Amino acid sequence: MQTLAQWHNGGGPGPWILFFPLVWAAVIAGGIVLLRRTVRRGGRGPRGPWQPQPRMAEGTESPLDMLDRRFAQGEMDEDEYWRRVSVLNESTRERRRGESKGGKR
């Protein structure tokens, strides 16, 4: 302690030596917090534009999957398929736009 106390006369590093472990602890804690938040958000960053994808129940098809299946089986022609896909995409875009403004439809 005498060396630390007598830093004016070139005897030691002074009281700043106690500050460096605190700086390293803050850097490590910040890195851990950043990594945990990034992993929790699916790798898109702590404040990135992340929207959770709705999950379908086990064994159910999404509307686009149903359209794909029906088109592949020949139940609808190409024009009807593309019309329905565009309607689904537009409704999804509108729903996301409404949620991003703070309200749900």
C-alpha cells in the first residue's frame, strides 16, 4: 500500500490502478448483455426490426402452402393462383404496417 500511496514521487502507479479492473468488468458485462439480447432476438441485433413469425399449429398448412398444393394438383389455373397470392401478400403487408404503427387490426 505504501507504493500505491506514494505515487507522486515515482514510487507506483497511483490510485488509477484500482480503476482499470472496473473498466474491464464493465466491458465484459456489456458484451454479455449485448450477446444475450442478440441471441434472444434471433441474431437481428438489440434494436433491429424484428417481428416474430406466426407459428402454425402442428399439422396445419399456411394459406400459401394450401395455394401451392392446390395449384400443383391442378385445382386452379395460373391466373387464379397469382391473384390469390397477391391478395395474401397485400393483406400481410397491411397487417404488419398496422402493427408497426402501434395498433393491431
